[in-house]
Amino acid sequence: MNKQASSFIGTIPEYYDRYLGPRIFHDFADDLAQRVQGLKPGAVLELGAGTGITTRKLRDLLPDECVITATDLNQPMLDVAMAKFHSAEKINFEVTDATQIPYPEEQFDAVVCQFGVMFFPDKQRSYEEALRILRPGGHYTFNVWGALECNPFAKIAHETVTEFFPEDPPGFYKVPFGYHDASVIEDAITTAGFSKVKIEEVNIVADIPSATDFATGLVFGNPLFEEIVGRGGDPDSVCSAISDALKRELGDNMPLQALVIVAAKD
């Protein structure tokens, strides 16, 4: 797994969950969970579960008898996720590499992943692994971000931090917003062996009740923080500049765009 994906550690998970979750993740998690609910699965595997935002939505919607296994590469992210559940809820948490899933073939009816595929260094292998552990008739439901231009909060964050380091700009935001070509994604999924691939563009308008809080998440809630510190920069100064730019360019709300992919296994 690449360095960007393995750097959601330290205090990053708490900032991610508190300041980014409500702004950019919760609505898309609702969308994914409702799609999975419609499949009526008996066993669900979640890849890249992070702080359990989608996991919580899945558990709230799916029947008690449906067992959910939530996995992520980073134990600190899962530690935050685990705190959202009580011991009686049927959730298994495992540290797992999505390109080397440690489960036997045909163990799950559904695989779900919210905004994780973009970080997988070998996406083709991850699709093949998802196919392998699905039962016949199972589905892989996941989403990826649209382009930076369609998600102006990320464009603002990227361009603002670049102004601080013009000769060596941090590249974090190019990773989650750099995998959005529907034809490339469909080709990779079908090559892996999936059938009946459906790709849908989902647009949401989200509110920004506090630009300062949101900017805090955009700087301290992902590996951008480490990129800034590693260049000798001041994260607080970058955060303040991003907050000002959000207020100036977006105001109280923002458009968000993602692609949702549903692929079936024969």
C-alpha cells in the first residue's frame, strides 16, 4: 500500500472524522449504504472503512443477522471506528490490505468501499481480490471522487497549499481526486471479471457552517499535514489561508461530485 494511504495515523483520524466526516463523507455514505441495503446481503465486507462512517450507516440499515466485516490498512482509523459500536453489534474489525484480502473465496454477498480505491496502489489487483471473495451473484459497490474542478473545496485546498510551496507543492489532493475516468474504471473492473457494471455520477450540495472547522479537517485530517511539516511549513498558517479562501470562494455551501460504481459477479 502506498505511503499516502498508510499515513492516516497519529491525530489525523480524529480530525478526519470530526471535521471532514459531516462535510464531505456522511451524505455519500448514506447513498452507498442504501444501495447495499437494496441488495439484501447476508455478509458484507467493507474495504478502506476508515473511521467507520459508512460502517455505521450500514449497521443502522442492514438486518441484525447480516454480519459486517470492516477493514482498513490503518489501525488508528479503525480505533476511531470501533468506538462507534457497542459489543453486541455484529461488526468484525480487521487490519487488511485491499490488494491482499486474507479471506477464502466466495465468503461475502457484498463488498463496499467509500473513497478508498483511489489510494490502492494496485487497483487492478484490488478488483480481482474483491471478485474472488464475492459469492456468485454478489456485488461490489464503491465510490470515487470526481475531478478537482467538480469538487471546489479540494481545488481550493490544493491551490492554496501550493502557494506556500511553489517549488515543491504537496501532492496529496491529486491522489483522491485523480481517479475519475469512468471508462478507465469500467475497463479495469470488467478485465477483473465483473459483469453488469453500472457507473453513476452523484452530485450533492453540502453546507459549510464553519470554514475554520472545515479547513482544520482539510489540513490536519489527512496526510497533507505531514507533507506541510516535512517541508518545514506551518500547518496553522496554511489552515488559516484555506479557511479564508473557502469563505471567499464558496461561502456557506459547496457542490460535491462522486462516481458510484456497482459491479456484479456472475
